[in-house]
Amino acid sequence: MDIRISPCRKLRGRIEVPGDKSVSHRAVMLGALSEGITEISGFLMSADCLSTISCFEKMGICVEANETERSVTVHGRSLHGLRAPSELLYTGNSGTTTRIISGILAGQSFESMLDGDSSIRRRPMKRIIDPLLAMGASVRSEKENGCVPLRIKGGSLHGICWRSPVASAQVKSGILLAGLYADSETSVLEPALSRNHTELMLKAFGGSVLSEPLPDPLRGEEKKKDRIFYGLSSETAGGWKITVRPEPRLTGRKICVPGDISSAAYFMAAAAIVPGAEVLISNVGVNPTRNGILKVMRAMGADISLSDEKLQGFEETASILVRSSSLHGTVIGGSLIPTLIDELPVCAVLACFAEGETVIRDARELRVKESDRIAVMTEELNKMGADITPTEDGMIIRGGRSLHGAEVDAHADHRAAMSLAVAALAAEGVTTIRGAECVGISYPDFFKDLDRLRTGC
């Protein structure tokens, strides 16, 4: 599907974005492993989250979904209640489903096969395969290329302490959920704290999770503890250590999913670059491990403010007001990257409309998302007149140039499609986005909601 977007000279109104994708995935997973019923409101009815539901239904979990009310009821069968699937577990385009569910499957008493679409078949799974093998699981990449399809034979697992070279919430979550089935504590060490929805939700369901900062460098006595360490050395710098205890009794509960800040980021960016814009986005999750976009936009000079800040269950939420702003370049890197990895494509768009130079670095992970987002955003924004140079781990964007309409390609990447739509709002002339239907992966009604805010265009 191709979408044509004309320039917008006024963007005003109030909007509530769909539920957080990360929270929605995890609510279904932990609800399935709990005793009793889990009621989820504000659930994101997107292709990715429906893939998670489908996988658990194939393992005997009853899930009732009401698309109109955006509610899901999960009838849990307890930690050891999943049944052997009689068919392939298909995860579609969802890297979150694929990596996290691998950890759950590793602790089962049955064998399963996990596969996804052509995009997932290119994404690296060795980062979850290796720790699961270290725990004693049997995980095999059928094509021996470190990607899906994966054959996972569950069995007895033992606890480990695994150092992840990158801050990845998907990998961390997969290991921690495998740790629920282990014979001792399981820990993950990561260089920076990635999004912590799994830890917060595990605690809410009754699990035991401890998150603690590591010293810099790692204390010698840490290495003497009676656990197995992989990939650690005395030169290891600080970071975070997250530990889970095995065999908890999880109990179903009510979960209210906040609005997804990754989805809100497109309207925040649009309001900042469209002249005369003023947009209020209500009930957005502002978890500190996810709110890097707020810090970046403020560093660029955006007129942005928060109100109605509160704790909704176990997640922090707020309403976000953004007005048209004069932006300037900044540097985005280091420990900030894990807090806005999904928002970096739209950060590149913001940088195009900012005076001066913006540097995105330490973001090599962008190379292995649904697309190579460094290459895609560079190529497509340059078609519109931007001045972007790709680097191995990011981009250098020289802003202040006027963008013009062009024919661009989403490359089957939902975040690229929505970011290019934001750029088109402030460009001169009409922009055509090819393959725009991919927004259904995370935000099916994105273009409808965007049209609602276009006033006087």
C-alpha cells in the first residue's frame, strides 16, 4: 500500500496512542504462566502482539480478545501448565515474541519449532541461543545460521550469570524467563539498563527479581561467587545486574497497559517541526528505561512539558504536550541509546529540521532491526534532500536544509514508515511512502490518527 502525504502547516489536537507493545507482549506471556485469570486493558491489537497470543493459544492457553474494547483475558495454566504445540509456533515479524518465548520454551518438557517471516529469518538469534545452551537447553538453528527456524527441546535448566555485550531487553527477558525454570538463581549483566518491563511485571505477578548497579570496575569478589560466569573479565566496566529466583508461584492480576511512548514519539516529533503545531498525547508510559526521547527532544530545544504524572500499576505515565519549536543539533549516544533505540529513526527526522549537526552513535543495534535502519533512514531521507552520512554505529545529520517531497520506501519497517511520514509533514511538496501497510506491526491506525490532527492543512 502506498500513502501520499502533503505538507501540513498546522497540527493541533489531543490524541491517545495505542497500548505499549512491550508491556502487551509480556502481559500475555506472564499471564499464561500464572495461576488464575489475567485481565489486560489497553492491549495493543497489532500484528506483533497477536503473534504472541497465537503462540500461547497453540500451547493450550485460552485467550479472549476484544478488539473493540482493546482488552484481553488470559486464562493462565501456571508455570508448568503449557502443552506441547501440535504445529509450528509462528512469530510473524515480532523479534520480541521470538526471543522472549525462546526462554520460556527452553524450560518446558516438550519440543517445539519456532519460525517467523522473512524479516525475522534474517535477524540474529545467536544472542539468545548461546545463553540458553549455557543453561542446558537444547536449541538448534535449523539452517545453522544463528537465525530462525529454531528447534527448542525443553529440559532441566541450571542457573547462570550471563553478561550480555549489548543492552537488549529481549535477550535479558528471554534469559530471565528461562531462569524461572532453573535449579538456582539466574542473573543477566548488561552494560546499561535496558527497558525493565519484564522485571517490573514479574514482581507484580509474584516473582522475585533484584536489579542492582554494578561497580566500575566489577569487584573481584563478584567473580568468586558460586555461579557460572560467561564472558566476564577483570576489565569489565560497570552496568547492571538483574537476578531472578526460580520456581515462583505467579498469580494472575489486572494490568492496565499505558500508551506506547515509541508510538507517541512520532506525534511529538511532528508537533516540534510543523509550524504552529500543538499536540497533547495523554496517558503515555514514561518508564525511565524508555523515556530517552524526552531527554533528546529537550536537549534539542523542543517545547515539551509533562502533566498528570502518576504510577499506573507498576508503570509511570504522563500526558505529554509538545509545541512547534526551534531545534538545534545534539549528540545522542552512550547509555541513552537503550532508552530510545526504537525512536532513533524519528530522531534522525528531528535532526534534519534542527540547526547544526546531530550525531547518533553507539547504535549499531539499528543495523539488525526489521531493516538496517541506519542505511534505510540515510537513503530515504537523503532522497528528500537531507544531508546524512551513515556511520558504522549511527548517523551524522547536518540539519537546517529544506526537505522536499519524494517517493520513498518503508523497506517493510514500520518505524521507518512512520518516521518518513513525519518528515513529509514538514517537507515541500507531496511525499509517497511505498509499502506503508507495515505500520500494522505496531500501530495499525497510525495514518488515521495523523489525519485527525491535521487541521487547516
